[in-house]
Amino acid sequence: MEKLKDLGNLCIDCKEDTSFGSGKFVNRIPADDGEVSGFMCADCQMVECDSCEQKVYEYATSEQGAWYCIDKCYKPETLVDIKTKFRDAQGMFESLLETYPDDEEIDLFSRKLNELFELMEGEND
Ligand SMILES: [Zn+2]
Ligand SMILES: [Zn+2]
């Protein structure tokens, strides 16, 4: 493997100085692109949001590989996933209750699940 060319304090993208006092020190991150190593300044870490097309520093990548700004456009897909799982579980408990209408444990779990579900739904408002 070839040794990376060390750019020191330079940003590997815009090649500007990121050392302390340069104005680009804050939020720089160590970076390499396979040929050179150095840092990447905050400006060069910014990406364009695929939804609102703003240049943003804080973004998240969707499962489809799109970039969304954290501030406005990104909806955590894990939360969506959890909600789907809750709905599935809810459905399971409902069919269990139909089969065992007098089972207290199933009834209790089902009611707790519904409470949690309502809490989660409420957070969207
Ligand atoms: Zn840069
Ligand atoms: Zn956005």
C-alpha cells in the first residue's frame, strides 16, 4: 500500500489551512482520500440536502442513500421502524386476545402496548 501524502493542517478538499487560529480549526476532522491525508474543514464537510437543497453541516443519510438536513428534512427511520414493529405487536396481541379473551397477562401487555403507542403517536404533534 502506498503511503499517503501528509498535508498536515491543510484541508484535503479546499487545501486551505485548518490550523489553530486559521478560522477553520473549529469542526475540522482528520481525513484522507486514499492519496493524501490531512483534515477536512467544516465547509467542505457540508452537503446539500436532497430535500430543501440547503448546504448543511449536520445531515443524515437515509436508507436510500439520500442526504437530509437534520434541522428540517430528516425523519429518523429508526423511529418509523419502531412504530411499524409496535403496530405489528399490537396486531399480534389483538389476535391473541381474540383467542384468549380472559388471559390477564395478554390483556395487560396489550393495554400497556397501546399506552406506549399512544405516547409515541402524541410526540408527532
Ligand atoms: Zn476545506
Ligand atoms: Zn433539508
